[in-house]
Amino acid sequence: MLAEALYAQGRLGEARQMTEEAQAAAAPDDVDAHTRWRAARAKILARGGQFPAAQALLDEAAALVLPTSWATFQAQILMTRAEASLRASLPAGTPPRSPTRPRPPSTALPATPAPSLP
């Protein structure tokens, strides 16, 4: 979903707009679309410090997806809930840590030489 990509780039206003468009375009019985826009908007709300609203959206998304056998969507809701909980525990304004951003030098793992080939 485009909202997820915009969120990852820190473009929260545009990401929020995409969730609103996805919400408006989703068919009433489209569990996939309704789960995804709720999860994306919950991240945006949590990043903005609106934790109760984020949790409410995640509760709605969980209610939609838990009765299904879609493990991927269930996992997405759990991961988003974890991210929102982490956001709630951090000081306001703390930037998100990117999984692709390198570790600071003080926590970098020591380099090990590659084994020699015979």
C-alpha cells in the first residue's frame, strides 16, 4: 500500500491522505483493504502521539482479520501493535529506527575475516 511507503519515508501527511483514499475506495466486504488502511493509519497516529486512537484502529483491524486464516494479516496487526506500543514508550519526537540504517559504531559487531580457501 502506498501509505506504508510514504510512512516509511516520514511523509506522514501524504500517508494519512492515502489511508483516507483507501478507506473511501474499499468495498464494504474487502477485509484486506480495511485491514491495511487501519494498520497504516494506526502507525501514523502512534507516531503523532495519538496512542488511544491508534489502539482503537488496531482493535478494529484485529476484529476483521482474526476470524480469517490469513496469518500474514494477523502478523501485520501484531507488528503494528508492537510498533505503536514502542512509540508510546519513547520520548516524544524520537525518530523511528530503520531496519536498514547501520548500527552506530559503538554497537557495531566486530569484523571477522573470511576463511581462506584451500
